[in-house]
Amino acid sequence: MNAVLGVTLKGVDAIKVEVEVEITGGLFAISIVGLPDAAVRESKERVRAALRTLGIPIRGRVAVNLAPADLPKEGALLDLPIAVGMAKSTGALRFSRPSVFMGELALDGRLRAVRGAVPAAIMAREKGLDLFIPEDNAHEVSLVHGVNAFKVPDLRSLIDYFRGDLELQRVKNDFKADQQKKIEPDFSDIKGQAAAKRALEIAAAGHHNVLLIGSPGSGKTLLARALRGILPPLSDEELMEVMLVRSTVGISSSRGRERPFRPIHHTASAVAICGGGTNLRPGEISMAHRGVLFLDEFTEFRRDLLESLRQPLEDGEIVVSRSAGSVTYPAQVLLAVACNPCPCGWFGDPVEQCRCSSNDIERYQKKLSGPILDRIDLYVPVPRLTPEELLSLEGKCGESSEAIRERVCRARSLQLERWSDIGSGSNSELPEKILRTRLGLSREARSFLGSVAGTLKLSGRGISRVLKVSRTIADLDSSVEISTAHISEALAYRQTGFLS
Amino acid sequence: MADHLLLGKWGEDLAEKKLMDQGWKILGRNISFKGGELDIVARDEKELVMVEVRTRTFGKIMPPECSVGPDKLRKLVRAGKYYVLKNKWEGPWRIDLIAITVEENENVRIEHFPDITYGGAY
Amino acid sequence: MKREGFALLLLNACESLDKRILDILKNEEVGLDRFWEEGPDLWKKLPITDNVRTRLIQLKNDGWVEAECERCGLLGIKVVTILDDLYPERLREAPWAPLSLYVKGQWPLCGSFVGVVGTRRCSSYAFRVAHSLGAKLARSGVVPVSGGAKGIDGAVHSGAIDSNGPTVAILGTGVDKVYPRGHERLFDNITREGTLLSEYPLGTGASNWRFPKRNRIISAISEKLVVVEAPLKSGAMITARYAMELGREVWAVPGRIDENVARGSNGLIYDGAYPLVEIKYFMDSLSGGQLDFFSDGNFDVNTTGMSDDQVRILSLLSEKGERTVDNIVSECKMSAAEVLNSLGLLLARGDVYPSGPGRWSASLKSKS
């Protein structure tokens, strides 16, 4: 006897759920046990209606057991296995291979797309099971190599398939990441801001977190949005991880190899950012996995929100613990943070007058420290250009995102090669020990750093930050050694107060 | 016998005849228990069916199928359970409704609503 | 230290005594040496209040003076008494001059002293003005003097520090204390080229009534006084009043007339203070306008060891003032990376500083 299998999601993993159906005599009733959530409990209405349209009437008392009994099951994706289980116990169909079914049923028996198709496909591949999925989920599943998956348009075709009357289409492993579209905004669209562009190039090349400080209207958000365009395209493995998260949330469309960019607003709840909720879902930080997480108006964020971001930034994954259990979501993000230089925003602006008292500014800048800021390697002031300054730049447009991306990719591949033995992909993740020994610091650069460390009062952390950033600058230069010029450029991206 | 009871009896006869024409096997008529009454008990292939018959002449406000409310349904379910228990029936069973309307021009309309509890918790 | 010095230190520790006690001692024909040697027996005959006498006796019996000297030695703090050559001349002339000063940092400092004061709760406009005043004064060899407090005071000091010049902070606490909190680093930096100065014994903490007294010293020690921004009731206004009593020239930076924060300083202008409408005019007025400190572009920077790029950037910044990286890129015809690595190096050398988000200015060094 082959059990009917379904799946439920735990984090980004699909857990196998065995669907057992028993039909006994009595007045018609369906009861579902095994910690179903509301969506699963309601599936009985959809399932019965769908079966009835197919001419498989269900009579008597139906008991549906979802094993394992102690795992909470959620979502409409169990509609299909329950329907198959019922059909099987009325004898309407039989099958020989252990199979996993997933899909939400419409009342007329059509199948609707569900979230979690990619995790289910991975699970099916590992366990060597056949997988039956709604047609609309086929695109994302085509990404998973080596899974034996079938596209099911509706319940009738599935039953016909098992009766041998119909062939179902297999899902081919032909996932084609769309040609990288031009990502808006392009760097060449942004006037001026040469310093910020350069800093973002370094951030992209070495995966350094970046803080943009500037007055309203200076173009912080625009720059942050453009950052995505200069990141290297997703590798196969990364694409898989991104799709896994997207599938878990229920977004089945793909954006090709474009990296995610998730801006979050300071009014967002901790659940929205970190993930969770009554039926656990990944939050924004996981949606930004392998891409850019952008926090605008950083100083407006509540302290507890920032606290909750600290652990995922450190570990590259986030553990969400709820009464329903604890799950882990991936959260490897490039953090871009933007804020005003002072409460009113006009501090240091040559045209607008700042109305903040120095106490206000001091208090404000105090907020710009703490757990998240410790993880930021590049501080990038973004000046609001005066009309004259803008005019003087008229006609000069900078490099396109594509040209920058090429340099970034080259620098990334240098890093991948160099750090392959320590399992780190970028300069920003380097452990302290490596920093001291394998950085390729030239003799002059070392003595230069030694001499300025005192006058600039660099802390231990400050020095390692400068070292990491200068390593990336050297990589962009395709230079084996870190020279004095690399170090001194890195020094320009340190946090420097404008007041003290 | 009062008029309305006569009408009821006439309707039930009509319904029984219709069911027999369909090939159902009639197991009993007007089986009453303390809590309620089953108009017709019949077999539809492997399933036991309790049939409630409602007959109305034209002009009543409600059509006959609407006159079975939740209280009546509960009574029917209770009676059905008694019957199943008493007759040691182990297969599936259901409750059907046959609505008979005598129209103005003496036309008779018979409608059959199968499984009126439809998995509801009665 | 000589016995004379011990005596002055002891008298100073009573806090209520100042220069006038010296006249009293002279009238009684008691020298400071004798005052120290003979101790309590002599003091009974002097016309001083009982409170002071008790305090003197107590300190003397505790051996406080010797202990204080030892503490000063350990912390590298100098004591300058009113009879010392190093005692600031202008201050000595004041009728209430303190008997001794504690000095932490470089002393003596050459150059004339200019007081720059203002409110602690200042606008950022005033903060910028104070910062650049501090920087420009220090760069021209003038020593900006202020009170080491938050706000304007801090801006003046840090301006001077940014241009690597000397500055004097006159404190209302002992020089070994840091008040307000958060100025630890600033005070450290001040002692590099300049001085922390106080009349109060080591360990004296902050209390309200000492700060106006400290303001007196600022006004007395300075050749001129600039009030950057001050509401009607503020320490800066007290300083301005003392300065006027002493006949010092008072300048005030005009502020907005609809805001309380500048009501005091604007009022000074109405009352006859010089309005500081251009820093240049103020600078010209110093030392009789004999020195033209602001011959633009004619400054003398040590450019040894600098690359051509760095020299180009530095001279652009010092000739044309504040610039964004974009401006430098287009005006010097360099790439952003080149500009930034030059700026990083200049920043490390202390030749430039970020003067606003994304904007850079040259910090010209004082002639050393």
C-alpha cells in the first residue's frame, strides 16, 4: 500500500505529511485531525465539491489523519493529497509509486498555485518521490534539477492519469533565467555623486554594508536602488536559495538572476521584517536574501527592531521561535542604510538652513551608533548638490551600471578564488585571524596604516574595517598587494562626525 | 382526517411511487420515534436514505423546500440515527427531501433534493 | 615650590579669597613666607573671617598643600601663582584675580587670547560659525579661549583643534575633572596644543555658582571677546558684562531676531558691541589690523611627501573653500577613486576635514 503524501512547510523546508483517509458508514461528515490550521480544515468543502464534480461522491463518515500528528499543518496545499486520499479509499484510483501531491483545489476541480513548491521539489528529489504540482508552480520547480515532477492542470486529469487514460506533462529542468534586464535606475542616470558611486562599487565588490548620509532630496534612495544593478548576477546556487524563499512566501514568478532589493519602512513590524506570524512566514530580511536590504530613515527605526536585525546580520540566517515551533530562514543580505545628517535634515547644506540645535544634532548622531552600525564598513556622505553644482555637471554622465558591474564581478571572482579554502565568498566576511596574516598588505601600506592609526585614533575594529575595505579596493584594481593608496582611500569612508 | 393531513399522505404516496420508479427499494413508511418521524426510508444502491416529504398547495408564502429549518433537520438526524441503530445498518446513510407543489392549474411539481445535511454538524 | 607658592595655593583653596588678600597682608606687614611659616598663630591676628580661618587651619593641618603639589606632579599639571612670571598678564590686572591657576597642557602659549563664548544650546548655524572662528583664529596664531562646555564652547575648541592650533578651555571644575560628560576626547585633544585652565583645586566637581566665576576669567584673560549666540540670561552674557567692565572690546555675531537663542547677543550689538558680520573684519581688527592673515591661497602648508594630486586638491580646497567630491573630480580632472584616496591621505595628515555631508574643506595648519 502506497501512502498518499503531502507536504507542509517548516521554515524553508518541506516536511513530508502522510495523508490517511478512512471512510465508515453513517451520515456524511468529514473530520480532519493532525493539527490542521483553518485553511486545512476548510479544505474539506473544496475537496468534496471537487470530487463531486468529477462524479466521485463521498458518502458516510470520513476521517482524515495527517501524520506526523504533532506537526502543525498549514495551507491550502494539502487540498490535493486529501482529495487523492479520499478518491483512493473509495477505490476510484490507485497508484504504484510513492508520490507527493500539492495544490489548492477550486470547487470545479482545477488546481491553483500554492506556496512552497520549491521546497517540496527539493524534498521529493531527496526522497526519490514523484511530485504532482499545479501547472502554475511549474516554472519555479523547473529550477530544481533531478526531480520527477508532473504538471497537473486539474483533479480530473490526475485521476485519468492514474487510470492510465492520460499522460501528464513532466516538468522539464529548463529553468531559463531571463536575460538580465536593464535595472532601473542605472548609475549613468544619476548626476554627480561620484564619491557615493565609487563607495557603492566597493560595497558591491566586497559585500560591505553601507550607510548613506545626506539631506532630503540628495539622492540616497536612488543610489541605494541603483546598487542592485551593479551586483553580480545570482549564481545557480544563489538563485535556488532566492527561489526557495520566494516560493515559501508564495511568489512563483521569478525575476531571473536579478538580485532582490527589499526596502523596509520604519513603521514595519518586527514580524514583517524578521518573519513569523501565526503561520510562520519569512520576513523582509529573508526576502532580501542574497540581495540588498535597504533601511531608509534609519534613525526612525525603533530600537527593538534594530536589535532583532542584529542576529541575522551576524549569522546570515534568522531563527524565528514561536509557540508553533522554531524555524530558520536564510538572511544573507547586503545592508544599505540611509539617514539624514540631523533631525531637520539640512545640516551642512549650503542652501537650506538647518534649524537644529547642536544638542539635537548630538542626540541624533548618538542614535547613529549601536549594534547595526557596528556592522557597517562604508560611511558615505551624499551631498545635496546646489543648482550651480548640478549645472556644472551637465552633460557629463558617469559610467553605466553594466560597466561597473563588470569590475565588481571581476573583483568578486578574485575573492572567491582567494578565500575558497576558508569558505568565505567576500572580503567583508573575513575572520580576524585571516585579516592579520593573508591580506597582502605591502610594507609601505603597513607602516602608513601604523602611522595614521594613532593620529586618527582608529580602534581595533576601525582598523580591521579599513583593512577589509582596502582589500576590496585592491581587488577592484586587480592588485595582489594592498598599497598605501588603497588604504588611504579606505580611510575616506570612515565614519566622521561633522560636529566633533 | 383533516385536510392537511390528507394532503400530506397524498404527497408521500406520490413520492414513494417516484422513488420506486427510480429503482429504489422502500424499507418503510411513517416510522415514528419519540423524537420524530421518518416519512419514507429507502435504499439507494448501497446507501440508506431517509426521505422527508413536504407537500404544499400553491399560494403558501414559502416553497416546501424552505420549510425545513435547522430544528426540523436536527429532529430528522436524530430519528435517522435511531433507525440506523435499531436496524443495525453499518453503511453510509443520508437524508433527502422531496418537495411537492400543487400549482394553481392543478399541475403537480415534484423536486428531489439529495443529502440535505451535506456534511453539516447536526 | 617655594613657601610663597604654598601660601598662595593654600589661600586659593579657600575659594572666597582673591588678589585683594595680598593688599590686606601687605597692610598688616605680613609676607607670604611668614604667613606660611608661622601658621595659625599668626592668622589669628589677621583681619579675615572666622570661616576662612578655620578652613585655612584645617587644610594646613591635613597637609593639603603638599599633597596637592604631589597630585599635580603625578598628573603633569602645573600650578601658576599670581606672583609667577607665567601668570597671564591681563588676568593679573583684574582686581579679583585668582591667587593661583592650575594648568594642564601647554603653558605658556604665545599669541593673543580671544574669548569666544555662547550658549550651550546653540543653533547649528552658530555652531558652524563658532567652529570656523575657532579654526581661523587658531590658524592665524591667535589663541581662542572658551569655557569647555557643550555647544558654542565645544565648537570653538574643536575648530581650533581641527586646524591643529592651540586653544584654552577655562573650566569651572578642577582641571583633572571632565565636565560635561562626553568631552573626554575633546579635553584630551585640547591639551595637545593648548591648555585646560582652572582656578579650582583638583577634584573640584561641577556646581552652578562656579561657572559665572569662571566666565570672569575668560573675559579678563582675553584681549577681545566674541559672543556667538546667547539668549538674554546666559553665562555668555555674564562674560560679556565682565568684559565690558574690564574695558574689553566685545563683538557679537548677529543672529535671527525672532529667536530667543540669539536675543542676548543681538542685544549686545544694540548696546554698542561690534557686529561680527565678517570673520575677516574681526581678524583685521586684531593686533591693530597689522597682519593680513587672510591672504587667500598664500598660506604655507608643508607639502613634502604629498603627491601632485594631493597638492592640487589641497590648493583647490584652500583657495575655493568647501567642495564636494564631484566638484573636485571635475575641477581637478581626476577619477573619484583617485580623489578619494588623496582625500583619505590628506584627512589622515589632518590637512582636510569633512565640513558637511559629502563636503570637504581644507584645515590650514597653524604656523608651528
